[in-house]
Amino acid sequence: MGKSFCNNKAELKIAILLSVILLTALGTYASYKESELFDQGYENYLSSQPEKAAEAFRTFLKEFPDSSAKDAAMFWLGKSLIQLYSFEEAKQVFSEMKQQSPESPFIAYLDRETEDISRIEFVVHKLKAELNDTVKVKIALEERLAEIEKKAQLGEQDLSVAVEDRDKFRLWLEEEKAITEELKTRLHDLEEKDAELKILQDKLNEYQKNQEVRDEYLKQLTNERGQLDTQIQNLTNEIEDLRGKIKEYEVIVSAIEEEKKKTEGFQVRIRELEGKETVLKILLAQVEEKQKDWKKEKDQFNSRIQQLENDKAQVESEGEKLKNRVKEYEDVLTMIKEKTEEDISIALNAKNTLEAKIAAIEKSGEMTEKDVSKPEHPSEPETKQERKLMYSVHIALYGNQANAEALYKEYVKKGYDAYVQKAVSKDGKKTSYRVLIGKFKNKEEASQMAKKISDKEKIKVFIFSE
């Protein structure tokens, strides 16, 4: 039986792998008690304690009759009963397993186990029968010897009868001699049978040794599975690191948006915007470098995923998920890059707008001086300084109307008198959207509201006049 098993080592590996898969499924979906009881029975079987193993698997089948690992428990229960020489019970368990779990992957190994049981039962039965025959012969010889002794005693009393009995005894001795020869022949046959029994015992020992080899191979598979789990965990940690980097860049983008809100003083703001433009270009270059690094990391991930695919089919699915996540990160980086370029464009447009406004103000000042020198035209229109200004609190500036509308609705829900103001550049090529709160007649009221909003919402605002 051990030799037959060795000749089918590939099939043994498949059976052990199926057991590992079923054990994994059991540990994932079954209750803790169910998993613990199954592991206890299996460990007892591996440690050559078939009595305890059989008891544990019987308890498992009794307490968890609907378990997904029921077929595995029945299979190892039958194997434990074979080690206990309870062949009839083992065959009954295998028969029930065929009926209850006809689709089980262990069914392919039941016929071989049943044939091994039948072969061992036949040899044991035959040896028992021959042993019983030997015992019967021994008893018959003892009875004949007792009869001879009794006849010898009677011969002393009656010599004539003894002579007659002597002849009969000689004839009987010849018969007994023939029987003895026959018994010697049968004894020789029994010795040969005993030798065969020893050979079978050696085969049984070899089978048990092979079982130990299989168990060792199963432990090796378990260790390899643990290594695969460790590699998967490492990949998960690297993904978490990537997420951390993405969050860092989100913070950078948020800081850029915060900086856009600082528009106190036109000349100061222009210089700040010029500085920000340089910083944004540097950040953009850094983002591109990071994108290259992540592409390299992506290649490393692909290499690791390929290695895991060769070891375990399940890891292939996880590798595909990682590839998708890396693609998502690349998309996010692309969005950040586009957003950064859009912010730079908005900043440049704001710079041009401010320069145009300053030029307009300076020009307006020149016109005013000319008007003062010509009092003969008293009906000239009012200057910008003479018109009554309205003040608002500036919250944000967007190039996308949807973003401005979303922020406007958020502040309306909070109870603020918010609204969106559309602004078009002088050349008509650029449109932006301001999110403003309130319309105040004087700057002091607007300043009070600005301070209130800044303290409550934790954002930076400034006063906008029109």
C-alpha cells in the first residue's frame, strides 16, 4: 500500500493541497470553535494519536453537521479508523461520505483506501483461520496422547489385549506420523504466512512513514502559505504608504487654495503670486518626479505580482487589485497636475487683471487732475472714489462654476448671506467665479463679519469692494 501511494505522489500533493484549502476556508468562514475542533482532530492525526483524532472528528460531525468542511472531517475520520484497524467502521464512514458529499474532491481517493482496507482484511482473516486450524490440530494431538496413555495403563492389566492394541497402535502411529508430516507441512506454510504477515507489517510501517512524509510536506505547504501572506501584507503596507503620499499632496493642494485667498494689497499680492508661480512650478516638477518614482514602484509591483502568481493562484487576484489601485493613483496624480496648472493659469490671469486695474486707476487719477484744471466743465461724471462702495467678505475664487456653486450652497446652509459673482477678464477669454458673503455699506461692518467667519470657519478671507 505504501509503494502504491509513493507511485502516486502527485495525487498525494493534490489531496494535501485540498486539505489546506478546506482548512483555510474553515478558518475564514466557520466559527472559532468549529475551526479549533477541526484543527485539534487533524493535529492528533498528524501526531499518530488516531484514538483522539477519531474522537475529535466524531464530535465535529455531531456538533457541526452542516459545516462546509464536513467531507474533509469524514475523510480524516476514516483514515484514523484505518490506523485503529476498525475497518468496517471506516468503510461505513467512506460510504456515507460518498452519499452525502458526491462532489467532494476527496471522493477520488476513497476507492484506493477501500481497496487497501479489503486487502488488509483478507490477509488478517486468512491468518486467523489458519491459526484456528493450528489450535484445533494441537488439541487433537493432546487428546490422542491422553488416549494412548490410557490404553498403555489398560495394557498392563491385559497383555493379550495390549498386544492387539500394540498392532493397532503401530498402525495408528504410522497414521500419526503421516499426520505429523502433514502438520509439519502446514507449519511450514504457516511460517511462510507469518513471513507474509511480517512483509505486510513492514508495508504498513512504510505506509505510516509515508504518512509522516506527507505530514511534513503539509507543514511545508503551510509555511509557504504563511510566507505568501507576509508578502501580501508587505504589499498592503506599501499601498498604505502611497496613500500617505497622496494625502501629503492633497495637503499641498489645499495649501495652494488657501494661498489663493490672500489678496490683501494689490502690489503685495502681485509679488506673492509671482513667488507662488515659481513654487507651483517647483511643486509640479516634484509631482512629475514622484510620478516617475511611482511608475518604477508600479513596475516593481508588477514583478512581485508575477512572482506571486507562480506560487499561488489566489495571489493573482490580489495583484490585479494592486494594479488597479496604482492606476487610480496615477489618475489622481494627473488630476493634481491638471488642477495645479489650472491654479497657475488663474493666478496669472489674476495678476494680469490686477495690473490692468492698477493701470486703470492710475489713468483715472490722471484724468481727474485734468478735470480739476478745467472748471468750465462742471458736469463731468463722478470718479470711482466719489461713488458709494459696497463691501463683501471674499471666501474663494474658482475657475469652475460648479465648484463655486457647491461652496455657495454649503455656506447658505450654515446661515450666511452667500452668493456667487461672475467675473470676466477684459479680453473675454477667462471667466472666474467669486464666492462672497454679505453686502455692507461700510468697511467696518464688513471687517467684523470677516473676523467672525475667519474665527468660526478657520479659513482666511479678505474684504472685497465694488
